Amino acid sequence: MSTTPGHPRRWAILGIMCLALVIASLDMLVITMAVPSIRTQLGATPGELQWTVDAYALAFAAPILFAGALADRFGRRRGFLTGLVVFLIASAAAAFAGSPETLIAARAGMGLGAAMIMPCTLAILGQVFPPQERAKAMGIWVGVASLGVPLGPIVGGLLLQNFWWGSVFLINLPIVAVAIAGCLVLIPESRNENHAGLDVLGLVLTVAGSLALVDGIIEAPAHGWTSPRTLFFIVGGAAILAIFIWWERRTRTPMLSHAVFRDRRFGGPLVTISTVFFGVFGSLFVITQYLQFTLGYRPLVAGLHMLGMCTVMLVAPQAPRLVQRFGLGPVSALGPLLVAVSMAVMAFGGPPSSLRVLIALGLLGLGIGFGAPTSVDSVVGAAPPEQSGAGSAVADVAMNMGGSLGIAIMGSAAATASTGVLTDLTPPMIAGVCVAGAGALVVATILPRGRATAAAPPAERVTVPATDPVES
């Protein structure tokens, strides 16, 4: 194996990347704990509450390829820094939003900033780490990305015990400020000096296709997976992305080299990434709520359970050596297999105990460690160095598409399975779910108007409209 030296400050640079990454991941779900307060204090409707969550996911996923291509053209350090600044400003705006519309716009701004941050982190790591260390760095990157999502509701819950709802966004400011300072001091600039020009049509197709597909996925539980709206957006988005791939193979200025789409190191790992994060994000979305709403754990105790996923750090450094010995395919295939076993541990044998949850999370971490770092490293390595931003963005898209689909499908299944249980809850138990935040939308959707309103404490009332179910 090559022993090419990397950047002398590459591990410090990785720390800066992880700071930015954990904030971008954490903010996917941190707002869920503040839902009751936002509804009470801003007078948000159920549809507006749903959009405070969805606006971030849509603005995050849709422009990632666009952002990666811009970073290749104008500079990856510049793109990373711009994303941090946008995220900082949008977080401050969200914290002090005076209306639901302002909050939704700020959340979309945060998602846009995250979309600029994510592909640049991978591209910068690909530039500063030598090939023999890159997979290890990717393992840490994937671990941080995975842990950030379940930490969102936990951090939100802890903050809301002592501060107002805007604090879940203010926590971003000092962390992003440190990341900005680290970026200015540590990170070198890199770009494609011989860039042939932006593929404008390709950029438009990626944004339109990703926006339609992600919107269809995250709105499917509310409208139904077979509803005309859902099918229109999902099928239409997939068709637009298929046109994008067709166009990229024919244009003279593709965002990614034509050879990349014929490289087995590129396409196969993308399937692995999507599959792994389908299970990871979907499982974590359900588990974090199960620990708090069903087992009754406080946010801090539920958060400590997430340490079970630290097994990713045990496996990820060893995965590159296993790939050298057994090949990428067998090693990366262990990822989806272990994630499936983790889901089976939770699904079978009756209601899972705390110990079974820890075992499932440990298996989930092992699945991430085997499947994701090696696959992400393969995708980044397959992309030409001058197009590392766009190549990294494709890995991000696979992760976000798989994760969004996992949350939508598994969250919808959990909500459906919980309908009979919730309707039998006593008012004090309903109040606990309402205060917990993430359950507020479920309660508002399922329960009759009088029970949900009467059960919630005065400061956290969840007023349910007269029509059932809630239309979002």
C-alpha cells in the first residue's frame, strides 16, 4: 500500500470536520422536542409544525450535488466556510423567530448551510488524508454522522428542561464559531484548477430531482404511500434523476467523469451506503422515541443508551485491513447484514428491554463500521481528485436518501402500530407524550380533539383541529 504522507495537521482538520458534522446531523431532529412550545408560543398549525421539521431535510438533501460541484469549481475550503456562516446566521434567526413562517424559512436556511458543509467535509478529508489513512478517517466521519441524529432529541430535551425553545438553535452558535475559526487557521484550500465550467442543466436536474424525491418520501406517511401526490413526487423525482444520469454521460462538462459511472467501486458502494443508513436512521428514529415514551427514560438516560453504537469505532479502523485481505464486497456486505440483525433483535421476542436495545445498538454500530466507511472511501476514491466535491456529494446523497426513506417508512410503521396503544392511554400518560415533543405530532394526529387538549399541561397544550387525521 502507498505510504504517501498526508497533511501535517490532518487529524486536527478531522476534528473541525466532525464539529461541523455533528451539528449538521443533530439539527435534523433537535427541533422535535420543542414542538409543543413552538405551537403554543408561535401559534403554529399542525402543517406549519410539520414544515419546521421537513424544511431542514428538504433544503439539506436537494442541493448537495449542486454544492459539491460549486466547491470543486470555486474551492472546497471556501464552500465549507460559506456553509458554516449560512448555518450560523440561520440558527440565530431560528432561535429568535417570531412567527412560524420565519422559523420555517430559518430552518430551510440551516438545511442549505448543512448541504454546503457535508460534501466539503468529505472532499477536504479526501485531500488531506493519504490513501492508507483515509478509510480510518471516513470511519470516524461516519460514526459522528450516525451519532448526531439520535443526539438531536436528547440535546433538545436537556435544553428545554432549563431554557426556552429557541435554545435548541442557540447551542449551534458557539460550536459553529469554533469550526469557523478552525477552518480559517487549519484547512488548506483546494479546487479544480482546470474546471471546464459548470454543468448548469445537470445542476438544475439534480436539485429538482432530489427535491421532488425527498419531498415525496418525507411526506408519504402523512398522505399515504399510494396517494397520487406521493407517487407523483417519488416517481417524478426518480425520473428526473435518471435523466440527470443520462445527461451526465453525454455532456462535455459533466459534474462527474463518465468513467465513474462504469466503475464498480462507485455504484455498488452507493447501494451499501443507502441500505445501511436506511436501517440506521430509521432504527434510531424509532429507538429514541421508544426509550423515552415506552420505557419512560429521561433524555439523558436515553442518550446514554446511544453509547452502545460506539462499537463503530472498534470496527472502522480494522475495516481497511479486512478489505485488503478479503475484498471490498464481502467486508462491506457485513454492514447491511448486521443492521438487519439489529432490526430483528428489536422486532422479535416481545417488547424489547433496555438490554436488548443496547445489544441492537451495538449491532447497529458494527454494521455502520463494516459497511459505511469502506463504501464511502471507495466512492470518494473512485471520483477523480479534481471532482472530489461532486463525488463526495453523491455519497452524501446516498446517505440522506437512504436515511430519509428509513425514517419515513419505519416512523410511519411505528405510528400506525402505536395508534391502538395511544387511544388507550390515560390523560397523565398522554400528557407525558405531549411534553416529550416528538410524540406531539403523533398524538395530535391520532387522538380525538378533547383528550389531547385536556391531557397536555397548560404551558404545553397541543390543540388538535376538529378534523381527523391532521393534514400536513
